[in-house]
Amino acid sequence: SSDIAWWGYSVDRATSTALTFRNNAITSNNNLHYMLRVGDEEPLSTDNNLDGAIISGNKFTWNGDHSIADEESILSGYNINQIIKHNYINSSYYALSLKSGNPSASNMTNSTGAFMYNIVKNTNVAIRIRGFNGAKIYNNTFYDDSLVGSAFIYISKNTDNGNLPSTGTIIKNNIFYT
């Protein structure tokens, strides 16, 4: 129903943590943003506390409709070098949101992390990259038979913070099917 107010599973980012989030399932029809929050929407003191996190073997299923434009399966903002692999993500508005940017500094730059070997099905935007440099997107399958999607990968500057363009994104060996 439209009155559901669950904000998803939010990993504590108060201190630096070597996070592994593996072999879980989250199903939701929430109307307030996230299924898994392993980052932030804006620069905070918790930036980089989940750098290098491993998010692997999970199943994310969103049962709501695509009229909620902010629902994200995985929010990974203001952290770098996260390994997101072997996940199944179905029907969310954004499967993954990578973001950084700061009005007084440059974008964060990823060096070793990647989004790889995932299956992403029926999302409006599979991956949203905003003000984040060095995103790596390898060996995924992006599938959409819902006719509601507008983009598999959408890259832009973060107009909310810093307004600098995202640079250095590498996209290779993926399958895109619609």
C-alpha cells in the first residue's frame, strides 16, 4: 500500500567497517528509497567508512510500481572500491546508485571496485552514476521486458553536490537485452 514507510536495510556507517553482505534476500514494496543502503546521498562525516565492501550473491526484488522515482535497490554513495557481484536485482527503479561530489572538493575516484556478474531485470535505470569517477561495469546481464525502463546506465554530474562530471567509467562485456 502507499502508506508503507520502511527505509530498507541500512548498514551502519559511523565507523570504518570491512563489510561483507553476502547471500541475503530483500523483497520490498516500500515507497521510501532503499532496499540496501551502504552509502549516503550527500557528503557526510561517514564518507568512505564502507570503502571496499563486498556485496555478493544477494537477491533484491521490489514489488512496488515504477512510479516512485527514488527507489534504489543498492545505494552506494560516497564510498569507493566496493565489489558488487553475483547479485540478482529485479524490478527496482534504480538497481545501483553510485554517487559522490562535494561543492568544495572533487568527485571520489574508484580504483578497484566494480559492478560485475550481476543480473539486472526490469529496472527503470539499472545503474545511476552521479559525480562518481572510475565506475567499472563488467560482465553483467541487463534485461528489460517491462517497457517501462528509460536507460540501462545513466551517467551525469551530481547537480546536488559539486556539479562536476563523472569521468572514467568503463563498461565492457555486458549483455543488454530489451
